[in-house]
Amino acid sequence: MQYRDDKYGNKLSILGYGCMRFTKKGNSIDIARAEKEIMAAYKAGVNYYDTAYIYPGSEEAIGEIFERNHIREKINIATKLPQYMVGSRKQLDKYFNEELTRLRTTYIDYYLMHHVTDVAMWEKLKKVGIIDWIAEKKASGEIRNIGFSYHGNSENFLKVLNDYDWDFCQIQYNYLDEVSQAGVIGLRAAAAKGIPVIIMEPLRGGKLVNLLPKGALAAMKKSGHDWSPAEWGFRWLYNQKEVTVVLSGMNSLDMVKENCRIASEAEEGLLTEADFATYEAVKKSIRANEKVGCTGCRYCMPCPKGVDIPGIFRCYNTMYTESKSEGRFQFAQTVGMTKEPAFATQCIKCGKCEKHCPQNIPIRKKLVEADKALRPLPYKIGINAARMFMFRKTK
């Protein structure tokens, strides 16, 4: 196992254990199986374990496993405040103390504000006293590092990143999402500030393994490497010095063994020009079914009316490269959950964006198509309801 430093020089395994996808036995986590998998990862050198308040049964499961095996002091627990459920200072302690109980611990090594999509969510937390609360918890030793997990555009990521002295952050990032969400812009901005970056969805929830088109698989095979699709995904990330930890939701001993092997072999700077050409061939194959040839360059931005043009097109394309439900989910999560609306319906047809688009995309026309596909009536209602809840006034 290889290790990279956090902000204070502590060694973190470059492979982290994502504890959201344990195998179920009936309606509950199969604790016996999860324990075997976690202990196999621990013995291979994995020392970072990521969970969250809203992952059903996860905090309780790993708390029980760590306690029974007497390894709590030898590993790092990362869990998350359900900030979207917080409306008062009192609730900060409520959720945190509940998590400590579930995890059978007196402190959290890496604590995150969960699922931030807009700087407005951070501003809401500041109004209920999160700054003083964090200071108190760090002073008492109950929280050792504070960070946030992010699902929004790069502009809002930078605003959140620069508004506080964070110890670390967590972003969705993989070879297909290089310019979406926080993206490479966010990755490098955080690293430039000395802030470790934890990577989630390195394989897009398995889609870069199980849903690859034949052309992508052929390109990988042609490369001459005997790498699985998962290994291609992990090696792309480990090749970048700015990446600190890559999370994997491992739920089999074979997966643990394979991922630990990759994390012991893959190093920064090992990929060749031929390897990068293979990644480009893979992406081209995946994107063959896209509806809009948007590269995410963002030359069309900023829109004078706030429309998130590249974000909308990315989600629209996902409907046809993955599934309609996934594209709509990503849209609701990233474009729909910004405090300042960013919908295509705000477009006034000024054409400014089209003058700067290097791909010569008929943006105004494609925005209408995308909005119709991404926001059928049930989704409009759902997004509006979620926005009202997320951005409700705090006490």
C-alpha cells in the first residue's frame, strides 16, 4: 500500500474504503461478510474508511467491526454531517453525538459537511453557528480534521473552498468527469492551497466498469496492458499528485485484493502518452451516443442570466451514455440544487454563448431540447420541493 500526506503530514492510504455499498443480508448489512472485507483491507494497509449519517446501517456496522477487532486507534474514520437536515445550532450536536454513538468512538478523524452543491449551503450553516461549533469540536479533540464533500459546479466549489480554512475536501472525479462538477479546476485549486483531496465515484458507481461500450473495451485491450476497466480508472487518478485518497465501495474479497494490489503498484507519473491516447479512445467511444458535442471547456460562460450551460449539457448527455434516470438525477443534484437558479428556461436567446463556443454548438436550440428531456413534470415538482427544503430559512 502506498500513502500520501494529509494537511498535517499524517499518512493516508491512497485507497480508501467507501462504506456505502456493503452487501446486504435481507434488509440489513451482512456484518460477517463486511468484517472479513474490512479486515482484509486493513491488513493490506488501508487506513481511511468513509461513511455518512444517511448510509443505512453503515456507521453502526463499522463501529462494531472496529471495536471488536481493536483497531479504532489504527485507522481513520471519515463521516459526514447531514447539513441539508440542519436548521439550528442544537441540531449540529444532535447529529454529531448520534454519529459518535453509532461509531462507538469519542472522536472523528475526518468530518465533512455532506453533499454541498452551492456556497449558499455553507452560508446557511454559518448562520446557525457552524464556525464556532467546529472550533469547539476541534479544541476538544472530537473532530481532528474538517472538510466538505461536493456536488456542484466548479465556480461554487471555489467559493466554498476559499471561504474557510479547510483541512480537506472530497469531490467526484474520474477520467470521464475531468471537467464536470469541481473537476480538475477544483482538484488543482485545493492542492495549491495544500488541502488534501479525497476522490469519490472514481468509477462512476461501477459504470466505468459495467457499462463500457464495446469500443471502449476494445481500446483498452489494444493498449497491450492487462488492466481491467477498474484498473484503468484507478491508475488515471493515482497518476495525479493532487489526488490524496481514492474511495472504493468494495463489497467482495476479490475486489479488496485487486484494489489493494493496484494501490501498491500505481504511482504518480507512470502513465505514458500511449496510455493517455487509450483514455481518449475510451472516452470517444463512451460519448458516441451523446446528444451535444460539449467538451466542458466553459468558453460559453458566464451566461448573463446564470444558465449553467455545460452542466445542463453534461447531464443531457448522461441520459444517453448511461441512462435517463442517471442524467436526470445528476441534473437535480448539480444544476437543480444551486440557490441561484441555473435552468435553461432562463435563457433570453442573446446568443453570446454561441459566439464563444469552439465547437460551434447551436446552444440556444440545444438548451430547449435538454430542458425538455431533463425536466419532465414530475422532476420539476421534485426539484422545486427539494430546493425549498435545502434553502429553507434557519433558526
